[in-house]
Amino acid sequence: DNPPKHLVSYFVVYDPRARKLMLIDHIKANMWLPSGGHVEVDEHPRETVRREAMEELELGADFSIIGQKPAFITVTETRGPGTHTDVSLWYVIAADSTAELNYDTREMRGLKWLDFAEVLAMEDQLLDPHMKRFVHKFEAMLRG
């Protein structure tokens, strides 16, 4: 893909009452991932979260869990055709896991809400390569 490096804003959707996070079954990546997208020219990465949350899930971005700064930063070589490097900022936004979400069927096959143990039990090749490390770090952040 061109350019060979992309700045990405991931947003992990988290329900604090249910203590679950949402992952999407991403069609192109063929993995379970947090939602997100490429940062546009002259766009702040946090605004990318707002835009992508509305486009992909019809969800407003509520940054009340840990604030408006990224919780995690990763660098990943993508898989499959059009391989490139994603530099990803991982934000956390709040949502209610019992509310119905309309998702973009052009980008994802579906979504599911998982507790931390369920994410950690998934096979590594089904997840973003940094997902389990994020879960451990996020759990520690929530404990304070």
C-alpha cells in the first residue's frame, strides 16, 4: 500500500459495567480487532476516533474511561496483499454492551463483546498481534 507507513487510530470500545470490550471481525485483515481507521491529512488522531466510531458503529466517542490520550502505541506489519506498516494509537471509548450497534458491513463481518479472559483465551493468529498485551496493560490501568 502507498504510503508504506500509515498512522492509525484504534479505539477499544469498553463497557465498564459489564467489564467487556468489543472486537470486530475485520474483513480485510481477517482478524478480530478493535475498530479504527487511518488518520486523514491534517486530522488529529482523536478526531479520527470520533469520525470512525460514527462511520463504523454509529457510536459517539465517549472518552470517560481513561481520558482522551492513547492508552497504547504499536507498530505492526500488516498481513496479506498490500502489506504496509501501521503505527497505531490505541484509544479507549465507553459504550453499553447491551445496546444494539449498527456496524459497517463493508468493513466487518460482525462484532462481539468479550471479557478479558475470553480475549486472552483466543488463538493468537485470530487477533491483532498486540491485543493480548493491550488487555494486560488495560487491566492494570483499571486497577490503578
